[in-house]
Amino acid sequence: MASIASSLGDEKEKSLQSLFSQPVRFHLLYKSSHHGAQLSTLLSSFDTSGKFVLVVFLQTGEVRGGFTSRSLKVGRKFDDEEAFVFEVNRRSKRFPALRSAKAVEVHFTDSGQAIGFGQQAGYKGSVFGQPLSSTSSPVAVSFGKCLRVNSDNQVMCVDIGPDETYGCRWPEETSARCVDVELHRVQDVGDLLPSPWREVSWTDWTRQSLRQNFASYKLVLETLPRVRALLLGPVGSGKSSLVNSIRSTIYRRIVHLPNVGTATGSFTKKLKSYDIRAEKGGSPSALSLCDVMAIGDEDFAGLSYSDTLDIIKGHVPEGYKFQSDFPINDKINGYRAAPTLKDQIHCVLFVLDAAKVTSYSSSLRTSLRRLHTTVSDLGIPQLILLTHVDQVCCAVKESMMSVYSSRVVQEKMQKAAQLVGLPLSYVLPVKNYISQLSVDLNTDILLLNVVNSILQAVDDTLEDEYPGVITGPLPKEQLLTHRTEFPTL
């Protein structure tokens, strides 16, 4: 949407912003001259939550509009005491709602009854977030009786007049034609920090540099050709989608592999390793991602603690299908009784959903803390990957460049760190490619930062663990016995 300019211009936008009690910024969601002058298109442009302004540009040059703190996609009764109408011309003025129950209404053809905030009873169809029936098209959106936007033959018109709902005394204008109609999401500037708390250069040069660094990365331990990083997380955290997203970033196009789904339980049932190649059809890079069944919580049995340790030890063969009621033992086909360093896990990645991190169950927190303690005792590096950060902050949804300026994302990252028991510096925010059809510069930079951080974390650990042999082959006895003894909790 950044490429579509608002008709407000800088001066009128600042005038409109001055009508709010707190500093705000606007995000353009709909523009009739660009998206089409249909009310159904306008209504579908609302987000499921948030605050919004509807701005009407008249042929006379006047600018009128209304503000609502509610989304038209919210399907419930409520009053909007924050609603107001405004004019932005030579002077700016706002008129607050005096009758909040009738502040905003949407009118439909099937019943002729105004259905809107607080007046949903008796309506047979569905307006808020669900498809309308063929006989119930919206015919108007109105703020009381002083501002009513209509659509007729792809032309938007507006009725303006005096109204007691807002105490507005505008002179009556019937069906004045609109030059343009815009819908903006309103965001409190307080959601964004004055300056980013982590510095990132959001340039194509940065992306190319990170990609090249990953493609040419050589581990300091020559006998270890590849890092095996284990993805651990609850259902819906985005583990499998993360694999596709990283491959998409490396291949410079969206990759669609059959390893993701939308099941309410764990979609992944087997141990599956994914070599991340430096390019399509090229040689494997220094990183391999290992996906497994989701960690259990109060509602889902999931991957057990003992099975997780067997995976980290390297006992579990590739393709093993997990069974909640049948723990891994040395009788399973392909069980490795004496795994080498190459078979073991070298980095553990806790994958958590930013939208759910504050509501995870106490049982999940106990499982995460227990795993963190065990993995720490083993000297294996750990990181937290916080997915879906674009779903918790509107500014980040619009541009990933705001990820380290978002107060909300910072709070979610702090919560994720506390949940696992790691410092905040170990938390890396990411966005998976889920709905996009092409890769994005800023999303790529975050994903490439993840893969490089994994390799660096493992290298740092290897340097401390094997001083003096880092440039030569690891002695055979160390190669076979490294990290095979695990504490019992």
C-alpha cells in the first residue's frame, strides 16, 4: 500500500492528526479511485480490529469524514463512545458522538434497516467478516445523519446535513459527488519506540551480504561438515513453515513443499532433516534443519521429553515416526546405539508464536524450562525464534523495518525469553512466508540473520569446547563419545 499516495497531502494529514488527543499515524487501507467505488470493497478493507478514519473528498474541495474505534468486521453489539466526525479545510474541527449507540451504521438492501454498531438484532445476513448474501448488498455507511456515503454505478456520493447524533450543524448537501474516499487505520505512535533498540541496515546490500556469508560459511571444526539444528515448539508455532521460508529466501522465490499444514494437532509426525542448499540444485550448505513433532501441552500430548533427548543424542534414525504411547528405545529399526558427533544435534531452536506467547499454558512453560536446563548442561547452544511478529503489531505488518521499533514486539520477545529462560539477546524475531507469492527484502534479512546466527552460535561453542584441535580432525574417541551422556531430570 506504500506505493498508493493518500489524497490528504502532508498539510491536511497533520491537521487531521491534530484532532486526536494522542500522537497518531495513518495507514492507508482503501482508496476508491484505486480499488473501485463499491461499498462492499470498502467494508472488506477493514482489518479485524483496530481504529479507523473514513475520509471523504468532495468536488467542492472540502474534506469531511468520521472516526470509529471499532472495525466493521467485528460481529458483536457495542457502542462507540470514541467516534467523531470531522472537517479538514481552512480549519480543522471534530464533533464527538453524543449518541454513541447510533454513532456508525451500515445500511443494506434486504431489509432497509440500518445495521451497525449496537443495532445488529433482526438482521438475517452477515456483515462483519463473513460473506453477505446476494440480496444483502451494503448501500451506505453513515456517521449519524451528518455523513452518509453511498455507492451508485461505481460512483461514490455523500449526503451531508445537520445531525443531533454528533451535534454537527453542517449545511445540507444531498448526493454530492466524491472525488475520492479513503479508509485509514489509525495507530497510536506510542506503539513505536522513538528509535530502534536493535540496529539493522534494511538494504539489498545487507541481504546480499548475509546470503553470501551463509552460502560460503565454513565451520571451524573441519570434521563437522554440517550443523544439525533442531526445531522445537508447540502446535502452530510455525516450525515447518520456517523451513519453507528459509529455503524461499535462499532460492529468491517462494518454495512450496508438502511439509506444512493447518492441522489443529501437530502436522509433523516424523523426524525429517532438511539440508539448506546455497542455491537451487547446488551443494548443501553448512546448515541442516531438523523438524519433529510439536512439543506437548495441556491439550496435546506431543513430543515427549525422553524422545527429545534421544533425538538430541543422535539415536533416532531419519524418518522415524513418533508415537505418543510408544517411547523411543533401542529396539526400534535403525536405532543408533553409538551416535557420532555428526549424528547429534548441535543447536536447539525454540520456535514460539508471538501472538500466543503470553497465553501459553503453564505445562508448556515447564516443558520448555526443563529442556532449556538440560540442553544448557550439555553445552549445546540455543536460540529462540519468535514467529508471526507481523500479527501482533500493525506497523510491523505494514513494514518489517519497524520490528525493532515496535514496543509490542519488544514485549513479546521479552516474554519469550522469560518463558524459556534465556537472555533477550537470544531471541530472534522472524516472519514466515505464508500468504506471499514473492520474497520480500526485509523478511529475507530477518530470515538470513537467523541462519547466520545459528552457524555462529555453533562455531562459538565449538571453539570453546575443542581448543587446540579446531583446525584439525577431531580425535576419534571424542568424535564417538561427545555429548552422549545426558543428565536425568
